[in-house]
Amino acid sequence: MKFLKFRRYLDFGSRHSSFNERNQLIASGIGKERSWILDVGSNIGQTSNFLASNGHFVVGVEKFEKEHKIACARSVPGTAFMRTSVTPEFIHSTVNWDAILLLSVLHRIYSFEGEEFMRSVLKACGEKANQLFIEGSTRQARYMSGGHPAPKFTDFDTQDAGRWHQELFQSELGHNWQVSDVRVLAHSKSEPHRLFFHARKTTG
Ligand SMILES: C[S@@+](CC[C@H](N)C(=O)[O-])C[C@H]1O[C@@H](n2cnc3c(N)ncnc32)[C@H](O)[C@@H]1O
């Protein structure tokens, strides 16, 4: 039997060299008006807590118990943390959100559940939010630890990975969405760059 190795990312924030910059990009993209935000794959809750400290209400959803427990212990007013594995059905069953965060989580969902499942989660998020903040990986191995085939972009090529992400958004979010900001963020030794996208719904 093939041995599948899923890496765990307890305290993901400390491994990401642009973590604070990314938080600032999200805060300025959302704006000052109090918003309701769903943070998919909230890990130990750092970005949820940061946005709540900026006056927003944030629900963080995390698959794993250890990460979820730490998030609960560190939660600040304005946050709520839930432990569940996000599925398209879960997203469809929620209320509508001003913004959904999919930060460094679509490739995790791809690696656990496959590309089609990840696409369905993204599509469902597009139906339930006015804005999406997405961080995508440029390293194929991040998508493949569950034994799924590589995504169709050139490994570590930020431009080609950007094209793949833009095609993904077009096919799953459709014409009512526009990507208003794209950034290449410094990330780590093993993956020098990540891609950050801010997408907005253009019509109701
Ligand atoms: C690489 S970390 C990123 C954490 C955080 N979103 C960030 O960017 O700072 C991915 C997190 O998503 C969680 N995760 C993966 N698949 C998930 C799912 N289907 N539902 C909820 N959480 C998930 C993982 O357990 C992990 O804590």
C-alpha cells in the first residue's frame, strides 16, 4: 500500500514570511465597514483574530482538533471557531458572507480530496460571498501529497501558476467575478513564492 504523507501546519503563520503583509492586504481590501467573514482552514486562528481586532466578525473553520483547540484558547472578541472539515455542502448550508478567506487551503483540500472536490468548494464559496481572498501555492508537491495528479502548471513558475489560478476562478466563479488584485508574496525556503488574489463579485 502506498504511504501517503500529509504534512501538518500547526502555527502556519510563523512559516510564512509575508504573513503580516498578507493580513494587511486583506484588511485594506475588506475596508473599515464591519463585515462578516468566513475563514476556511483557520489553523490556529491568527488571521481570524487579526481581522476581529480590526472590528470585523469572523468565523474560523478548521479540520483538525489540535489547531482548533489553540484557536479557541487564543480567540479574541468577535471571533468564533468551529471544528469541521469544509465541504461544498457545508458552504452551501451557511449564511451569506461579506468575505470568505481561502488562504493556503485550496491546495490542502486538493491534496486531501482531489481537484474536483476543491473546485466544488471554490464554486460554493463564490455563491455565498461578495469577496474572496485566496492564497494559492506555486509548488505542485503541495497539491499531490494525497496521491492526486499534479495541477496543470509548471512547478514553481509564478506566472504559469497565476494563469492556472485565473482559469480556475473563471471556470468555477463565472463571469460575475473579477480579480481586483494579484500579488506575488515571498513565502518560504521550500516555496519561494505564493500567489495572493482578491476577487469581487461584480453583480448580485
Ligand atoms: C496551510 S494551513 C493555512 C492556514 C491559514 N488559512 C493561513 O493561510 O494562515 C491550511 C489549514 O487548513 C486546514 N484545512 C485543510 N483542509 C480543510 C478543510 N477541508 N476544512 C477545514 N480546514 C481545512 C488545515 O488543517 C490547516 O490548518
